[in-house]
Amino acid sequence: MSKHRKLFITCKILLCIALLTGCWDQRLLKDLKLTFTVGFDKGENNEIISHVAIRETKKRSVGGEAGEATVAVVEGRGMTLRSTRLALDQKIPGELSPSKTRVYLVGEELAKEDLYTIFDILYREPKAPLGAKLAIVKGEAASIIKLKTVNESLITEAVTELLENGEVNTLIANETVQSICPVMFDPASDFFLPVIQIDGLKDIEISGIGLISDRSYTGVSLNHFDSTILLLLSGTKGRKTQLNLMVHPEEEIIRNRYVTISIGKAKRKIKVNVQSKNDIKATVELKLTAKIEEYPRNHAVNKETVDELEKKAGTILEMQATEIIETIQSANSDVLKVGEELRVHHHEHWKDINWRETYPTIEIIPKISVKIVGTGIIN
């Protein structure tokens, strides 16, 4: 290689090195205080009280031994979420970073206000975690965060795993900061959020799902059984879905009254029929395929028994679905998104109605059928 070529290559390398820059926007972890769980509650004079759970590590004097992870809870008050953030900044050494937040908890009293006015900051801040889960807390969100640990798990892991398990078992839906945003601005539909509570002194549990109407919590929540049925009616199903049904109320032995079925496939279809703006009828059709998980009354399940169980299961679920629909209409919560179907397929009628006033008065009919495709290995 000639001397001139070597000089040329050397100059190119030096020029490239000179043009390389460091990261101008770096944020070192050692300078940050990461929040993993945040709770919001309503305080006096309509202020918001924020509690953040910050992961800390206890320092140990023994060389080389890892420190134990602990949780520090810090409180901030203000009239908006941003003002509570400013109050927290005054109490926390280091930069408070919400980028790794996994769960936002909202106390039930605050949740009854317009949720967007609370979460507005999350949609404006570039580093906000849009994938963070949301849940309503019976009572105050602070009561759960202040537990710090649940069954030897840090509070963030405990709440996150609880919600994920509920999603898997079709007890709640996976609702995040991002998933609820378009629905909040959709006049044709509503959504639901998981409701959790303290069980005993140091444990937490899912109590059901809370109904949202026009961006505010209605104060109405459904129990586990009704929550699962409503989720199926709305087209949401987790990996596991089990229903325990009383199909033989006449049986003397209590356990022989029940059958437990595991739902395999769930096909949901909604149809809206409009005669006029005052005559709207919606039909929600749900077809379920299921396996028998438990049936103490009869170890040998023949075709006649299966046919009987299919019919009874469908009837029971339809009756319960009718009650659930009455509940969501009374709460004026269109979580089945009937309005969305009406707007898409009957837009000329949609333009002439006030959906918030019309929705509670329309007729919604559930039609549920159950097809049993497995009875277990006992046969």
C-alpha cells in the first residue's frame, strides 16, 4: 500500500472519530429513582394524592454481598397529576422517572371523576409507560401501596402477577394506559377496569371488574362469575375460562348439584336491528364449546346426559347474562359496544339520537349456546 493511500485512510478514520458523538440524552440509572407502582386517591378540597413505590436496595457492610431489595413509599399532593409530581420531586433525592411504571392504581372515589383529566399527563409525556396496567382499588389506592410487600413479594410484582393471573383466567381484561385512550374519546362505547381490594390484613385479591360510563367509574362492579360472563359477551377470553353451574338444584348432596365446564372456543356476534330511533333492538349471540371438568353426580356421562347439560348450561348462562345486561344498562355503561355497531351499520339513525339517553332504554337480548365436546378421561 502506497504512503499516500495510508495517509488518506488514516485521515478518513480520524475524521470519522471526530464526527462520532456521545449520547446527548443519556440518563444513567444511578441518577434515577424508578417508580414501579403508582396510586392516585382523592383528597380534601378535590386534590389528588399520589403515592409512588420506589425500589431501594439496602446497603450491606459485608463486601461482595448483594443488598436486599426494599420498597420506599413517597406521597405527593396537588390539584393535578403534574402538581403532585412536582411535590414528589421536592421529596425524592435524584430524578423521579416513571418510565418503568408497571401498574397505576386509582382509588374508587377518584375513579368516579373523569379519568382523562387524571391521566392527561400520561398521554403528553414522551417517557410515560403506555403499556402500564390500570386497576381500580376498593377504598384507597394508598392502602395497597403502603403494604410494600405481599406474601414476601414486593408490591409491584404482587399486583402485576395478580392482574396477569386474572387475565389468564378470564376474570378481568388486560387494560392499559394505551388501550383505554381511544375508547375514552369514543361516544359509542365504554370499557371496564379490574377492581382489586385488600383481603385480610396483608393480602390482595381481585374482586371483579368495574363498569366505566363516559370516562368515569360508575361505582358498579361485578363479581367473578358475572365478570367472566360479561367478558365472554364482549368478545374477551383468556387462556383459561371455567364456569361452575348449578344444573341440579334438586339434588340432596350439595356437590352433586354442580357441573364445572372449561370453555374452549367462544364465538361472539352482535347484531343491531333498528326500526326507528325509538325502536332499537340488539342481539348478542355467544356460542361456546366446552369440556366437563367436574361432575360429581354421575361418573359415566352418556349422550343423553350431555344433551341435558348443554341445554341447562345454555339456559343458566342466558338467564345470568340477562341480569348482567340489565346491570350494565342501569349503569349506562356500553361495554358491549352496541353503540359502535349501531354507528357503523345504521349511521343515519345514529346521527339523530343521543346515545347516552337512548342506550339504557333499548332491548338487548343474549342468546347463548353450549356445545360439550369432552367429558374428561373417566370414560
